[in-house]
Amino acid sequence: MGLDFPTDPETLRETVPDQAALAARLATLATLDLEQDPDARTEYATLLRIAGRLDDAVLEAELTLAAADLSGDLHRMVRAQLLVGHARQWRGEWTQADTMFHRAEKLALYLNDDALVAAAAHHSGRSFYDQGKHVEAALRFRLALEINQRIGSEKAAASRQAFRAAMAKL
């Protein structure tokens, strides 16, 4: 993506230190043929969410999922499900978000892809955290942390931070 979005330790949401850089990147992505570049569409959906343009973010995420479904690439489908879930989470659509995260985790387990299982658990934890379900969030973050540590993922630090934040709410 190229832009850095630190995570707020209290909300566990990305923060935007440089609004101008975010706006410029969104403008650049908007000029691309996103139908031909799934990675650009994924980045666009993510940045729209971070920018607070949640309706647009959900639309782009859903288009990413549709394209992933058509491609038949199961790993791509998991990542797209996480993208949709995250956008819906930010809109407060808990049932839809949690369903996407659950489906993503089941498919990641089927694929035996520990990194994607950890990502799904972490995203699910963030949704529970937003809902004030801190026990559930802590359990999901702990699972993500354990997997990320076992596989040596750089994402272990984020899972540790999220686990600590959820535990502090108990």
C-alpha cells in the first residue's frame, strides 16, 4: 500500500497521520481500471474504509469478493471475505461482518493456511472488540497471537497489542 496507518491502541483502528497523502492515493487509485487490477481494488476498498467513506468501501469490497469468487482462487476469496467483513464492521453491521470473518476462517482452515486463519481470528477479534464483547475479542486475539508466533509472522506484534487491549477491558 505504501502509506503507514498506525493503530490506535484504544480503538484498535487505523489512524491517518497524513490526510493529504491518503486523499492523493485514493485519487490515483480512482483513475485505474480496477476490474483489471484486483490488488488495486483491494487497496482502494481498504483506503476508502480508513478514510471513512464506508458505503464506497463496502461496495468496492463486495466487488472484490465477487471477482475472487469468479476467479476460483480460494486464498483470494478468504482475503476478500476479510475485506468485506472489515468494511461492514466499521459500518456497525456486526452480523454481516462476523459472518464474513467466520466464513473466511473456515475456508482458511480448509486451505490449511495458518497465516489466513490468524488474520481471520484477528479480524473477528476486532469486530468483537468494537461490539464491547471483550472476552470474545481476547480469545480471538489470543488465537491469532499464538498462530502468528508459531509461524514467525510479523503480525504477532499487532495481535499482542490487540490481546492486551482486550484484556485491559475485562
